[in-house]
Amino acid sequence: MDSTLRQLPPLDPLRGFVAAARHLSFTRAAAELCLTQSAISRQIQTLENALGVALFVRGVRSLQLTAAGARLAAAAEGWLAEYGRLAHALRQPGERPVTVTASIGISALWLVPRLREFQQRHPATEVRIAAGNRIVDLAREDIDLALRYCADHDAPPQAIRLFGETVLPVGHPSIAAGLTLTAETLPQLTLLDYDEPGYPWLGWEHWLAAIGLEGVRPRARIGFSHYDQLIHAAATGHGLAIGRAVLVQPLIEDGRLMPVGARQVAVPGRGFWLVPAPRPMRPEVERFAQWIVECAAAR
């Protein structure tokens, strides 16, 4: 009997590997596949053990493909893409997944941690999250819903406002417990900065100026271009971050983050919005949209 199929390495971890290779980030791969970062890490380890080679070079804050990993990524991306096209062609029209686009930060920190509840309510409804910071055309790219953060006056007419923006400093409890930001404590602290232009309220310069500490230097500063990476660094004790209250609330409830002091600042005129595609909603899309609105109301 031909044993070729039995000799194949495990196939399920290929999805996690391809996503991690595409993003060079376990965190962003987890957001794309609606998994946890540890689940992606286990998938990669399983595949590496089965193949007997390292697929990634893991740095402190970086991830790079090995030569073997690059070869596998180039081949597996094509295999899975072809399989996806075939599966799409075989599905009946009423069985298409609900496709949602959202920024990497909103996906990883707000949507994915809550998704299990929707899956428990509606196990037959497949959900696909297209995580990325690019604003996409919902109609052209066949996407059902978008979670977007924008100025209130920029939201499309059909959009539903989910919640506003409030910020506060946060850190791991080992750093943040009992801490007050003063001219005496700040020189002993590391500050984690969000380097994305156009969001000054998420940067420390804005916050320190508001509390009269703009001339005081911290011990160190580390910049991040992705907000989810910044918050992950804060939750693992690397320093203090400016937290977006809605996005960091699950981590505060889990005890992985703690507010620094009681001060919170609302950012006027901006919010998080649910934007439907400009076409009639399928029943499963309407169910998912209603669930999103319920989650936002219950935050």
C-alpha cells in the first residue's frame, strides 16, 4: 500500500507558518488566523520538529526566515492559495465566510480575544479576518465589514459608531503597581513609544507635556511601528505604554497590564466604527455585525 500520505509532515501547521512568514511576526499571524500567539508558536515548533530544520531565526524583537524557511514559504504560499481558490469555487453561495478587515492592533487586541464567543453562538458561521493597516475598498476586494478608527467626520454615512477613544498610561503590574509619574520616578523608567505619525495622543511627548514633565528624561525609550507589538512589550514588562482604553481592557482584566495612576484622557472627535460593504448584508454578515455592536456596548 502506498504510504506517501502517511509520510507527509503535519499539514495544519502550514497555515500558521505561511501567515508568520508573510508577516514575519507571530502576533500578526495570530491576528490573521484568529489564534493566540502561543498557538502560532506551537504550530511552527511542530512543523520544525517534523521537518528537522529551523524555519525562523528568532530575535528579541525580530523574526527572519532561514534558507529552509524561505524555500518552504515560497512553495506553501502557492499550495495554500490554490487550495483556497478551489475551496471557494466548491462552496455554495450561502456558505461563504464573513470577511472582516481591521487594523492589526484592533484585530489582535480587541476582536480576536472576543471571537470565541461568536463561534460558540454560531458554530456554523465561518469568519475570516483580513488584518492590516491598509484602508481597503470593501466592494472591490469582496469584504463584508470593516472595523475602522477615524475622525468622526470621516466615517461613511452607513457606519455605526462603536466607541470613542480614551488613553491612559499602562505597564506590567511589576512596574505599574503603586507607581506615580513624577520628576523623581520618570528617570528610572523605560517608555515605549508608538512611532506612527498622526497619532500624537498615543505618544509620550503629548502625555508628559500634559502632566508637566516634558523636560524630564526617562531612563530609556523604545519605539514601535505597530501598536500591538508596543502593547505586547508593555505586558511583558519592557516598559510603560500609552494604552488605548478599549483595546487594553482585556489585558487589564487578565492582570497582564495595570493603569499607572487614575488619570485617563478622552480624545475628542475620534472613534472606532463598524463599516458595512455597500451591498445588502447576507444573514450571516448581519449576525456578525450585530454581535460586534453588542460587544462594543458591553465593553
